[in-house]
Amino acid sequence: MTEQSKTFLYEYLNNASPTGFEASGQQIWLDYLKPYIDETIIDVYGTAVGVINPGQPYKVVIEAHADEISWFVNYIDDNGYIFVRRNGGSDAVIAPSMRCNIHTKKGVVKGVFGYPAIHVRDLGKDKAPTVNDIFIDLGAANKKEVEEMGVHVGTVVTFEDGLTELNERYYVGRALDNRVGGFMIAEVARLLKENDIQLPYTLYVVNAVQEEIGLRGAEMIVRRLKPDVAIVTDVTHDTQSPMYNKKEQGDLKCGKGPVICYGPAVQNNLRDFIIDVATEKEIAIQRQAVSRSTGTDTDSFAYATEGVASALISLPLKYMHTTVETVHKDDVQAVINLIYASLLALKGNEDWRYIK
């Protein structure tokens, strides 16, 4: 990682890109990517694509998603308290006592998720807070004052928390799911350019929107690009910390390398090709099985058109959908290395069919 890479990582991760409102983050991403690509494609909902070696008959995608979980203002009461609903898989349990940013047309308004003090709660009846329990306090006296700040129903809200490092080994922050993926595929593009690699195919570096509410951005862009191959990267659960069940959720650990996914949406020949590359390059991998869908944009790339050979390389992460999502620095570099090496190994004429 270069100093420029690290600056980009911090700027990109600290920016807010809620689902459906990803434009500012996409601009940061494109600005960094621009020296390393030949063309850009931006669709009407904000999915951004960097194109390398355009016009070739064989087309390959590397992909991550740009959006983060958030909240919508849903109701403002007469006393100026704001009640919310989810935008993606936001967790009401972690909300009380969190600082937050309300993103208005006038700019960011600061708020806090309040909660009754422990002194006044009946602890014998205490329960985990639900979406209907949590509320935001802007320090406003009434509803009119809230509205004068530019806050209205439909205004989007994100937790306020920045990227930090833990024990010199980990990155910690909100929205590593999955802007760290956007960072990794951008680094792959940088390496291709700086090493003067001439690919025998067109490469699309895709940063898709709206993954958190149903893989929607990927579904739109795959129909437009119609690639032959898609290598998707997202995060998956580190299962070592308390309250995980390895028998149910697998045995995955931060620091032990990229996770290769097994499941119906993953094309077996492409998956094995990536594993062979990892073996050849001595990149340690972990394996994960999914029972139905991957729950990532891999599913959209596999199924949204006539079928695209798709594989998933996941980054193990602790504490998903919190403000302290945690990934190991070594795993981040290993995912970059594996995607890069896989692209170099592709000849651009592969036929991935099981039966020929």
C-alpha cells in the first residue's frame, strides 16, 4: 500500500454513502481510479465502472459494492424527536448512545440516538431495543425547529464513526462492508497500470450501488455489461469471537486469508481456477459453504442475465453492521493479491461450461 492508497482508504471509508445516496463516495472512488483506467461508465442509479482495455470480445468483471447501511427519518414528533426506519440491515440494538449524521440538502445536521437512563428502566423487564424504540435527538425544542434545520421524512441518517487502527493489525470502522471492497478492486487496477500489464480482454472494475437492499445495483449493471466472468469481493463473518456457532456459521478467522465461497451461484470451474492461482502464488485461503445464496452481488452476476461464470472472494470481518467492523490488514492485501493474480492468469478465451 502506498501513502496515496492509504489517504484514499481513509477518505473513502470516512465518507458517508448510504444505500441510494452513494454519489459522493462514488466520486471519491472514481477520482482515485481515473489514472488507472481507460474509460468510465456510470449508470442512472450511480453504479460506477472503470474500463480497462475496452472493446475486446472477452469481458471480465471485478466487483464490490459501494453502499452502507443507514436509516431514514420516518416520523418527527411535536417535541422534535425523530423516529426512524431501516435503510438496509441497520441494527437497532447498537443504536442507543450513538452519534449520528443527518444528511440534509443544507448539509450535515448532528444528532444522537437517545435512550432512557438505566436508573429509570425496570431492569427485570429490560429487552433489546427495537426500531420502534430508538429515536434521534437534535437538541431541537419542537418539530418546527427540526424542519427548519432541513430535516424531513425521508432524510437519510448514518452513524458517525471514523476509520481507526487496532493493535497495528486491524482496520476498524463503519462501512468496511463493503467500501473496503471498493478499495481493494481499485488497488488491483492501480497494480495493473503501474506494472504495465496488457490484458487480453476488457476488464470492468465495478463499484455497484444498492447491494444492502437486495443486490440491485449489480442486477442492473450485469445486464448492461454482459460479461463472461465476474469475480466479486465482499465481506463475510469472522466466527472466532463470542456468540458465534462454528457448526452453523463455519470456522473463519481474520488474518488467515481470503475466503473462497462454495454454493450454487458460484461457478465451480471458475472457483477452482482461483484456488489453483492461490496455491501457485502461495496465498493462504479459507473456505466457506452457503446453503442457498451467497447473499452478495455474486448472486446477481450469476443469475440476472443468461448466466455469468461468477465467483466470490470474501474478506473475513468481525462485528458486521456495527460501527466497529474489523478486518485484518494482511487479509486486505491478500485479497488484492489474489484478484490481481487471477486476472493475470486469465487468457481471455476460457469456456467455463461443465459439459462441452
